[in-house]
Amino acid sequence: MYKIIASRMIVPNMHILTIEAPVIARQVQAGQFIILRAEEEGERIPLSVSDWDRARGTITTIFMNIGSTTSRLSQLASGSFIPTVVGPLGNASEIEHFGTVLLIGGCYGIGSLYPVARAMKEKGNRVLVVIEARSSYLFFWEDRYRVLVDKLLHITRDGSKGLKGHIGRIPEILTALDEPVHRVLINGCTFCLKRGSDATRELGIKTVVDLNPIMIDGTGMCGVCRVSVGGMTKFACVQGPEFDGHEVDWAELAQRRKSYMAEEVIPLRTSKCEEHAHQSEEVS
Amino acid sequence: MTEKKVLDLIRREMPKQPPEVRKFNFNEVAFGYSEELAVEEAKRCIQCKKAHCVQNCPVEIDIPAFIQCVADRNFAEGIRIIKQKNCLPAICGRVCPQEDQCEKVCTLVKKEGQLAIGRIERFLADWEARQGHVDMPEIPEWTGKKVAVIGGGPAGLTVAGDLILRGHKVTIFEALHKLGGVLVYGIPEFRLPKAIVNREVDYLKSLGVEVYTDFVVGKTQTMDSLLEEYDAAFVGSGAGLPWFMEIPGENLNGVYSANEYLTRLNLMKGYLFPTYHTPIKAHKRVAVVGGGNVAMDCARSALRLGAESRIVYRRSREELPARMEEIENAEEEGVIFDFLTLPLRYNGDASGWVKEMIVQKMELGEPDASGRRRPVPIEGSEVAVPVDAVVCAIGNSPNPLIGSTTPGLLLGKKGNIEADEETGKTSRDKIWAGGDVVTGAATVILAMGAGRKAANSIHEYLMGGDGE
């Protein structure tokens, strides 16, 4: 069992969870993920790691409350336990001295992008960060970014902070920067990754995306996370999760991610009345 | 008092759920022998002086001895004899291909009345479980040595069981949240109830085997860092990336690897969705590509989930690699067999779900390298088969995680860990390996056999020998 050290809603519908997992905290690198189950009957879901504390033996993840597992997770109080946390899985981000890097984080991707920004900075890169959300009240960790990176820019759908619109405005940002960018890296939802990659394709800037397909075991056994990259089938859990955004078959990925959209929320709607009735009959 | 017996050549059948009932549930198909049936069957054994069955058992169980115990109704002694060599009898009695091993060389096989050794083994294991009391073997004093076992499947469980009985401390590191490997994620409930796997795993724990689940060696901790703590390690990390045919349309929604399909069902209990939260679709027409035991498991699972289920196999019935018992079970339950049929591509609907498979008819030509007649396509024989799910059950490569993170560990062409066939020794000091990670997809008992050999070699090494 793994202890929840801290749990709270960080912005509406987005949660931050810190879990005691010393062996994972010791090993984890920027770009890696964990797989967890929120309860015994629960599904295994992958979540990016947004931060860790090696000394305290904790890892932190930020996720959107969207299906039955994330809903359950978001209800867990500090001090409670969950049955499975396994990791760190996937390959670490490719971190080198590239020169100037533009890192883009959308929604929950703002969280998982943070360790990448930190590692890129440690390698001596000039680090520019763009964070993107529907509205300014959905931003978090701006203070952490502000002290870490060389420049922090915003895009909001409603224009309440920074540029108005979505990630499609990246080319304008790149033009306005007036300095060469050697690499772009995007964390966020599939739509954000795709639109971001589309935006940099013509500019010819290498763009790395952190993919988030459905997974079960996360160790290369089940194959549900397969994605087409450059015409080849890749298994995101062991060969990713980072890939060249200009090579990914986005239509296929978006489709595959939707496979269980209907089912993802069904466990939320079951009241388990029957089960409970049986239990109370047994008691009485 | 033994008189010359008249040979009884009638194998006692094991009572089963009728096909028309069992194809709608996930409960175990076969009920197992009653005491009477087990004793009757055991009495048919002629107690050969030179017991070929023992030689043909990968873990060398003293078969005539335990059979005699059953004939004498001394069940406690019978199970004790099996457990000297096999710590997982309830599992092996169910899923070993006995027809290719012990029973194949039974003297009675000449008259097609080979003894049902597996069924008797199963009977004894279940009999013991029903007693509610399991005899605990004596554990010798700690040798001071510690062994890490990577992977809690059949190979790893065997190594753990063997080495704990020799006084070593054993720790199993399992990547998934449950111990058992393919026994829990792969083999369905109706063929191997998970309660039975749990029972055998609990037995190992009660012997003192330490277990870490959710621990991916190579990721959570490297092999080399583990070896700073442990005197030896056994790698039995099992299956890796599933193979696909590399034909168009395999990434459509509704096309599964057998590993995914079975893991959703078995490990994650998808058949109990939404009580368990991992979904599995209620497909209407499922095609399973392949002809092995895994393909049979998938096809029979699909039936139980309410689908019309077919096996698509490029050779003929003769060449099916699955166990005959599983083929017959599948046929009885109503799985459709499309023999001499090769999928060419899958077509999807507008939302990216598979809607049909285009297949080509084959005929058998000259024998190929495997000695089986090579299937040759018949020109112009393409047809479209409507399906809403396809399960690709054509095998998998060995798990890559240890190989790719352990410097100096020699790998074969297919990414398998190179290990000596007799000892399980790898190219690295202190590391042994066995099971699917060495051989590619094989059977539970072969993995256990490899575990047994490696355990012997590890023990010798730990006690000061060189493990040869």
C-alpha cells in the first residue's frame, strides 16, 4: 500500500497528489511516469510525474479529474492508502545542452513539464516556457516557473492572461522572440500536442511530445499503448513516452485514446445498491 | 499381495460443465475427479519398473509413487511426494500439456489408455486444499545467502520455492500488482481459477518467501544495484512486446494483442466490469488470429462475453499447436474454426473501429523448416469477414526491460536472454535466467523446469560450487 501524503485541488478540476514511494522517488527522472490503481477493483492508469523529493521519498503528480479512477483519486484524503504505484516507467526526457528550448505545457501538462524545465536549466539551456489554459484561473505553479526559467509566457482561450487563443499561436510567439529556438517540447492533452506539432512543422524546429495513450501494464507486455511514429508501430510505455511530434500519426492516436470514452465514467454511475443490500442482509 | 492385473484401458473422464452451460460463464470448465474416480484411475497404473513418465516430466516428479498412494487412498502421502518436486501442483495438474510429456510415454498409451496423470495430480492438490490444513515442510537454518527472483510467474515461483526449502532467503520482485505472471494475467478463470493461483502463492509466502509487487527491475531499481544486496539473481521476467502481423489496419480500435485482451479480462477482471473498473467491450463478432493455447483462451473468453467467436488459422486442424483438450473444448462450446485462412488487412469504420477483415484462403504445400506443410495462398480467394474485434494471438518477444538495462548480459537475436540450457546461467556472474524471457513464448511447465534447473545451479553456486 502507498500512502497519500498530500492531496488537494490545485485549480478547478485539477488535482495535485503527493504519494510516499521511496524507491520510485530515488530513481525517477524528468519525463517518466507512474501507473497506479486507486482501489482494489480499480483500473491501472498512467500519470506523469510532476515532481519528487528524493530525501523524503515522495513523488507528486498532477492530473485532471476526468474518469472514474481520477475521480476516486481526487477524493482521497491525506493519510489514506492506494494499492498500486509502480514506476518510474518509460524513458527519461532527452536532456542535453541544446541552446534555447521552448517548453509548452497545457492544462495538467504544466505540472509534468516542470521537471523537464528544471533539468533543461541544469544542463545550461536557455529555457523559455509557454503555459496554456482556458482561462487565467486555471494556471498553477507560475511562481515555481518564474524563479526557474528565463521567460514565462501565457496563452488563454479567453484572453484573460497573455495571448488569446490556443497553442496554435506558437508561431507568432516564435517570431516575436527574435532569437533562434533549437528545440520545442510539449506536454499536455493529445489535441495540444498535435496542434503544437503542426505549428512548428513548417518552421522546421525539432518538436518533442510526451504522449499519453491508454496503458495497462506499462512494461511492454500488453501493447495497448501502440502508436504509429514515422510509419512504424511503437510501444509508448517502453519506447516512449517522448516522440518526434512531426512523425506521430495523430488521427490514429486520438482515435485509440477514445476507445473507452463511454466506459471510463460508467463505474462512477454505478451505485452498487445490490452489493450493499446483500451486505446489510448478511449483517442483519 | 499384488496379483497379475488385467489391464484396464479406459481413461476415467473428468466431469465437466456441459458446453451449452459453460459457454455463458467464467467458472472452471472441469470439476476434477471425485475420490472414487481418482482411486479408480490410479489403480490402472501398472507401476512400470522403468518409469518413462518420470523421465519425461520437466520437474521429475516420482509419478508411480504418488499414483500408488492414490490407489491406496493415502492422499496425504501422495501430495507430499508431488510437493518434493513441484510446489505448484494444483496449477500444473490443470495447465501442463501432459499429453506431450508424462502421459505421452505411459506404457498404456500403446493401447490409447494412457493414465490420466495430470488429473490425478490435480485431484491431490485440490484434496489437500479441502483439508484446510497444508503440511509445512521443514525449512533448514538460514545459509546466510540472499537470492533475488525477478518476475513472479511460473519460473520465478519455482525458483523461489526450491531455494527457500534449501535455507536461502528469497525475495520475488514482480512488476504487476499480483503474483503469478501468466497464471494471473493470461490464463482465464475458466481454465485456472485465480483462487488456486493465490492459494499456491500464499503457500510460498508462508514458507517465508518475501514479495515486492509493483517493482519493475530495470526501472524501479537496476539489476546491478540489486546485486549489491543479493548473492544471486534469477530472471524470469516472461513475455514482452506482443507480435502483430504487420498488415494494414492493425492499429484500428478493436484490434487487440492477446496479452491486452487477456490482461483486461483476467488480471483486471474486465468480465466483471463495472464492479471492477477496467472495461472490456461487449463485441458481437470476434476473430482470434492464431492457433495456440493462447488463441483458444481468447476465443473461448470472447464466447463467454457473448460474441460469435472464430479462430482464424493459416494451416489446418492437424497443425494447430494448442493442446487437443483445449481445441475440443473450444469446438464443443461453439467456437468457429476458419482453417487455411490468412488475414491480409483490416478495414475500419468512420470512427476508427475495425469492421471487417480481408482474408485469403490457403492450401497446404510442401513441408517447411518446422516439418509442417507450408500454407500457400490460393490466388483470387480473398473474402471479407465482418468483425468488430480482432485478437492477435501469434506470440510475443521476450520482455526487454532487464536485457536493455543490464550491461554485459548477452542477448539472442530476438532479444531473449542467453542462458545455458542445463543450468540457466547467463553471460553475467550471479545472474541466471529461465522461462519465456529465454525461450520465447512456451508453456508453464517448461518455465518451471527451467526454474528447477536454475535453482539447482544457484544452490550449488551459493554453497561454494561453481553452479555447473
